[in-house]
Amino acid sequence: MLSLSDLLKLKRWNTPTVYNGWEQITKRDRTTGFNLEETTDFMPEFGPMIGYAVTVTIKPSTPGSNSNAWGEYRNYIASLPGPKIIVMQDLDKPNVIGSFWGEVSANSHKSLGCVGVIVDGAIRDLDEMKSAGFKALARRLCVGHAYATPISWGEPVEVFGTRVNSGDLIHADKHGFLIIPEEDQPRILEASLFMDNNECDTVIKAALKYDEIEEQLKIAGTMNSAAKEFGKAAITALGREGEWK
């Protein structure tokens, strides 16, 4: 596991930046390990989140059969190291019958060391979840909870077209989420920082050319000539020179 310090440093960067670093060091297929379906980040103002997956399944259309499910589920979450991200598969998909997530779930899961949720179903109580500081990537909002209780936990799930295992390290933001394999974790921070700096030192710097004064003077001259032509054409056609001068 990465140190909390390294996790906090990775949290400062968006998920595409972390992906750029990851693809440089991984031996895995770079077309895998992230969401294949569109996610909606309902708290983009929170920025990225990073944590270890706690996998869960729900089926709000059907009453649960395990009367001890909630207690067992909470104990399972509490037994795992954090920070934690709940990764929840809604077995009613593509339908949305009810939401597991709202004000109570956000606050209770936060108290158990969770920083957010990725659910391929719905959330509700959006303002209250924001007040709790609990981030959510989901498909949509909904009104009720129906029979939203935990069915299974700690088993592989599939969310947004991607398989996630409990314990996977996940980086997520408004762009989606990325699973960082265990073998790539020791170098992911270094690689992400290098690739971001590398862009700034080379291709972005070359594209912007803020220090190319002579080139900018040429562009300004071309724009000035074009503005005069614009005015002349407007006067000829309509009697007024228009806004550009």
C-alpha cells in the first residue's frame, strides 16, 4: 500500500494526469483499467479522490434476505484500511429503482473511513451529500431508496463496464476513474509528476510561445489589417464600419 503522504500527493492531480504517468510504466494494456461507460461526478468542485475499493452489490428492486446484512457490512468496511472508496454495482441496471446513497449513508460511511462512492446506479439527497463532504460518481439522481440494502461485499463487481476488485487502488474525478495495479503503485507518483512536467517543458511550451515577441507582432499586424478590411466592407455594404477596428 502507498503511504498516506503519497496518496495525498496523487490526489492533487486530476485522473488524466495520473493515467498519463501510469501508461508510461505499466506492462498492462493501456486500453483497460478505467471506466468504459460515462460517469457523472456530482461533486466536481471537490476535485479528485483516491482510495482503496470496497466492493458491494445492491438490488433496490428486491427486498434483502439477510437480516444481519447491515451489521455485517458495516463491520466489514470498518475492518479495512483507508482511505476507502465504495464501489457499488446496482444489479437492477439498466433500470434505476432506488438509491442506496443519501444523507445518512454519506455521513455513516464517512465515519467508517470512506471518502466517496462509485455506483453505477443512482444517488439522492445531493445537497446533503455535498454538505457531508462525500464524493459520488454515479449514473443519475433518483427520489427513493426502495429496497436498497447491501447484498454482497468483498467480491469482484462490474461498474461502468469495468471489473473492480476489493482492495484495488482507485483514482477518480469528473473524467471517470482509473484502477492503479499493485505492481505500478510504487512508481505512479513519480511517473505522473514527470509526465506533467514533461508536457510543460516541451509540447505545451512550444504551442503557447508566449516569449515569441516577433511572431506575435506579425500576428498583431495581420489582425490590424484584417480589422481595417472588415470596417471597409461594412461601410460599403451597410454604411457603418462595425465593431472591429
